[in-house]
Amino acid sequence: MPAVVMRQFTLFVASVLDGLLNAYFWIVVISVLLTWVNPDPRNPIVRFLSSVTEPVLYQIRRRLPFVVVGNFDLSPIVLIFAIRFLQTVVVGSLYELAVRIGSYAALGVHVG
């Protein structure tokens, strides 16, 4: 029984993390697209998008100064790659762990 709970909890964590990363991916994409049209900075949606993405983008620019090339800021591309990397490696590993826990439980092997 504990293996089933552990499997379900691992699936839950993987699913929530995947959803959060996916939502943040789209927030970054929308924020980048909005920079092309020069929106009103007082708009609450624009302020929210900026407040959610700019701290992370600032850290990328500060730690990787080569991502700003002339007038082109490539930090959103780095962030999008990082999000996709986390989705592939971390979330994929959590799903794989849940499958292994389930297979061990089916064999009757004690997990933990």
C-alpha cells in the first residue's frame, strides 16, 4: 500500500511541476511577443507579465552577459531552453520514477 501512495504522490508532483513549467513557458512567450508591439506599461496584464519574467531574465543577463548581442536580448531563448530542459529531464525522471515504483509494487518488492 505505501508503494501505491508513493507512486501517486510522485505522479502528482511530476504533473504539477509539468503544468507550472508549461504555464511559465507561455508567460515568457507572451511577454516576448508583447515587447514587439510596445504595450502600455501601466496595463495590469503587462505589469504582471513583466513582474513574473523580468527577475529571471535579469539573472540570466547578469550571469551570462553574452546573451545580449548589440540590441538583441537572447535571454528569453535561454530561459525557454532551460524550461524545456527541466520538463524533459526533471519531469521525465519523476514520471519514470513513478513507473518504477509501480512496477516494484506489482512485484511485491518493498520500496523505502
